[in-house]
Amino acid sequence: MTTTGSLLPLIGILSDGRFHSGSELGRQLGISRSAIWKNICKFAELGLEVHAVRGKGYKLKYPLTLLESSRIYAGIPDGTRSSILQLEILDTIDSTNSHAMRLIQQGKLSLQPGQYSIHLAEQQSDGKGRRGRQWISPFGQNIYLTMVRLIDTGVIATEGLTLAVGLAIIRALRELKVPGMGVKWPNDILVEGRKLAGILLEISGDISGICQLTIGVGINVRNQPESMEQVSQPWTDLYQVTGKAMNRNLLVSQVVCHIMSALKEFENNGLKSFIAEWQDNDVMKDQQVELVTTRSSVQGIARGISETGALLLETSQGMQVINGGEVSLRKSALNDS
Ligand code: BTN
């Protein structure tokens, strides 16, 4: 943990995006104006840009809402809330998935089947994406969420689960009036070919018995373009897509509720009840695509998914059934011709 925690009260006051004078801030926080200035200087390390104007004070370039567990809980109905064992909000962590998996390894999470432990961070210093990629995670701008759940039916029962989680996120965002989204196999939410959200599912424990599902979700809410310079894929965020600032606490409540209800649906019916919805939202369906693995690449036409959530790829050698793993799918250059 860094010293970010001590900056939170100051960030909290400035989060409204208005000017606050040094003396007003000092008075509210019970520290001197020069201590305020020293703290403001640390904001750059968090990627938070501040305007300092003589006679007016300080203002955040982009207003933000800090995550608050009481606000998140307020958006979750009682029946659903009772399945949440704990909800933790961290200022800074390497990765919420790694953090949750450490808690599991250290025996610090004693979940019953059906219960959830929820971990959020304002910032990740080593956020993980699929295929060993980094998930750039600047402070206060996005959602970095991990939900842990115990299952006692072995790994095989989780086949296709990532797809159900992707659809749950789409359902949650549609309820919040986010337009134009689609899914890209196996775990991306896109808007007009640009990545809005991604899922990283990790499983630990006994692969044929009790295991822990660590469901990591990253959603781009409002990124400062400067923070995203290292991201090589085309990306977008909710601010660009809707033109409005999104309340991150409400967003977390919605996403958590929808993931929990999708997991229940998945537990009862498997992937079956999600397949038609997947096909309706699949941005790659019937497109010429290239499937890239660490060693090779295959061209073909994406034909949706199988009953277990594998990708169906029509190639010159016939239909190939591609299970998840370290593969990535992209539109083939042939599409552009
Ligand atoms: C991907 O699309 O490559 C998956 C991205 C998953 C990112 C989330 S952010 C919260 C959780 N913690 C991590 O380190 N990764 C996931």
C-alpha cells in the first residue's frame, strides 16, 4: 500500500472539479497551506492532473467520484446483499485479482458456496489483462473489480462462464443506457471496435472439487487520454460512449448484481440460456477473422459459439472448435478490402 490513503480526504474535496483555495482546504483538513501544496504535488504520481490558479486555488482537471462501500451497498437489493460476505475498497494495489488470490492462499477468505467476496481498487499498479498483458489502471477513473466465489463442482462446471459474465456486464450497462455494445469472444466488451471492458477469470483450488473463482472485471469509465498512451489496442470509455459522467458507485452496484444473477442462471442452466443472447451481441459473427495463438495464426469465418462456449471457426479445412486459453481473435485484414 502506498501513501495514497493520506491523500484521499484532499482528493475527496477536490473530486467535484471546482476550485478550492489553499486556505479553505487547509482549514477543512486541519493542515497548513504548504502541506496542502506538498500533497497536491503528489497527485501527479496518481495520474491526476490539477489546475493551480493564483487567487482561485486548486481544481482537478477531471472531476471524479470516489468509490464508497455504503453507496455501492445502497444500490444492491437486500436479497442479493446477503450473499456478499465482504466488500473491500483499496486505494492502491498491484492487482485486485492477485490480491484476492493471495487472500485465498493465506486462508483469509472463508467463503461458503454461493457467497461472494468483492474487492475494488481506485488504482492498480500491476493490473493484469489476458495473455500476460498489462491492464493500465489509473487512479479513480475506471472500475477495477474482483469477485471471488467458491464452487464445489470442479472446473469443468465453469466452462463458458466468462461468456456469461460478459453478457452480465452488457446487461448492467444497458440498464444504465449505454448504447452500441457488443461482445467479442471470449471476454471483451466493445463499442465500435474499441474496447470498453474486459474480464479475467482465474481459478484456483481442487480442479475436480472445491475451487475458487476469481472474476476480474475492468471497465473504462473516464480515462484521461494521457493515462492510456501505453495501451496498444483501440479503447473507449463510458464518457466517450454516452457523453456523460457515470456514477462509479452505481455502476459497481449494477455490475455486481448482474454478475451474481448471471452466475445463478449459469449454475441452474449452464451456458444454454446465454447462447442466443451471445449470438445477438457477437460483433465477430460471420466476419472473416484471424485467430492468433502464441505459435500460429488461423484464418476463417467466425460462426458463433458452441454449447460449451467454444468459438466455431469455419476454415478451409472445415469447422474448427476453439476452446479459450491463450488465443486472441481479431478481424482479418480481408474484411477491410
Ligand atoms: C482483458 O481484457 O485482458 C482482461 C482485463 C481484466 C482487468 C481486470 S481489472 C480488475 C482485475 N484485476 C486485474 O488485475 N485484472 C482484472
